Amino acid sequence: MTVFCLVELDGDAVADASLRALTLARGLAAGAGTAAVVFGAAPGADLPVVSDLPVVSDLPVVSDLAAYGVGDVYVVAGIDGYAPQAWARALAELLRAATSAPDSSPPAVVAAGTEHGNEVLAHLGAITGLPMAANCVAAVPADGGVLSIVRQRWAGLLLEEAVLDAPAALLTVAVDAVAAEPRPAPAAAAVVHPVSASVGDADLVVRAAESPAGAGGASLATARVVVGGGRGVGSAAGFASLEELAELLGGVVGVSRVVTSEGWRPHSMQVGQTGTKITPDLYLACGISGAIQHFAGCSGAKHIIAINTDPSAPMMTRADYAIVGDLHEVLPALLESLRARA
């Protein structure tokens, strides 16, 4: 099976969510090799410019992809910024070529279950007429040329077992369900294929130029440290201490739904079922009660520290460490200690 994986970059490295998607894609390919598709390569990545011939590269990003079983890297040029329909159009061309190859088995396109991954594959499904299965945690070929999949439903509260029967499979991988695991055997060098996308003006109507957030240059979805604020912060001005704490820790600030409802922070900073799912090494939840919708977005964190005056708040009972106290007293003491160490 030919398996393409849409790879997102975090600065000049492969995003953690994409490494998780590559792990599932490698298993789905069953030793046949996985092809990575990269758009909008960061300047530090130094990926090759478009040419007529494939080249073998040992550049950092390509080497990282090879370590996860990628044999071919398709670098798509000609699209400036994030343009979901244009990205989907380029993927459709690669999918069409794989489908038309002699004796080809049904191919698959895999992406991380991030905002970008879900949006691009939804466009790809609309362009090709293929069904898309979102938030998968497992996928294996079954008899009859179909895929047997398991995917999260209801914010991960339910696992659905299903069969995907289509000429090609479109899958996104739940960002917190599959561990990122490099290929056990030594990785061979990946072959880079520069590609020019054939997109029209209509494909570029929606296009976004994004800048990294936070002191560490990470986005909310990829940050290794997230400082979360909820109703307990008290006001928009109260987030100043959380911003400083995130900067000292090299992380970014996230918020609960009530914070966006109050207009204290934009929806792009929301963590939760209707916001961004995060998988940081540390999530520091300040003044967040921890409704199930919010916990659905932060349950992938390796460690959770909660600060709240209510010891029985759901977030406190789910945290690895809980600090019972007023965050307006706890945070100043924590900031003072971190400033001294810095």
C-alpha cells in the first residue's frame, strides 16, 4: 500500500503530532515504505528547491523523516503560506498518480488530527469524493481490500470500530493516542522529490500566513509547555503573570472556553473539545475547574499541575500534582523563584 503522510513543521523540525501520524502510517504501509508530503518548509529546514530530478538528502528534516520510516519526501513548492484547498489539490495529484500506477493497491493519505490536518483532508475528500475517517487510533488492512479502523468519538470518550471501504483511504490520527516511535531498524536515506503544485486562483482564496506564538516559537498544538488560564484568573489583565510564566518556562499560554466567552483571549488560544488538543510535557492549569470538554483537549499532556482554591475541582483530581491555593498568591511566588534562577 502506498501511504502518503502530510507532515507539518514546527519551526525547523517535524511537529510532534506529525511524528505520531508517521508512526501509524508506517504500520499501515506494512514495510512498503511511507511517503512524506511537506508544504511551506521553514527557512531553517533548507529543503531543496524545485528541480526535474529527485535527489537524496541528509538534511536534518529529511533525516528525521527517514528515522520514522519515510523513503520518499515530496516537497511541494508554489504555495505561499497555509492554503488548505491548495494543499488538498496537491495531495489529490499525488493520490491520482499512485492510483493510476500499474498493479497498485488502494493508497492512503494520513495526517495528524490537528486543525490543519483535519481541514486539509476534509478538502481532499471533497475534491476526490472519498470518505474521510477522523481521529483514528489504529488502522490495519483487512480482507477484501478494506481497512479496519479504530477511532475516537465523543472527544475520546468512545472508541468506534469500523471498516473503511473506498478506492483510497483518508485518515487523520488522534494527536494524543499514538506514541511517536522511530523505525526500529537503521534508517536508509530518504529520496527527496521536489514538486510544483498545479493550483488555480480559486484554490488560493483562503490562505493564511502564520507566525509562531510564544517565546519558544511554538504553537499551542506543538508546545512542550502550556500554561493554562481559566475563570480563576479573574480578568484579561490577570493573564500578564501567566504570559511571563510561559516565557520563563519556554512555553505558550492556553485558555479554557469561558475565557474566550468573556472575551479575555481569542478562540485560537482555547484548549478543549472545541479548541486545540495539546500534548505537552507539562500543562500548568491555573484557575481551571476542568470540565470534561476542557480535559478532552489536555488529556494528552504527560504531566498536569493544577492550581485551584477548590480541592475537589475535576482538574485537581486528575492532576499529577495539585496546589490548593489562590493562584494570585501562588504565581507571584513561583515567578519570583524562576526569576532568581534565570
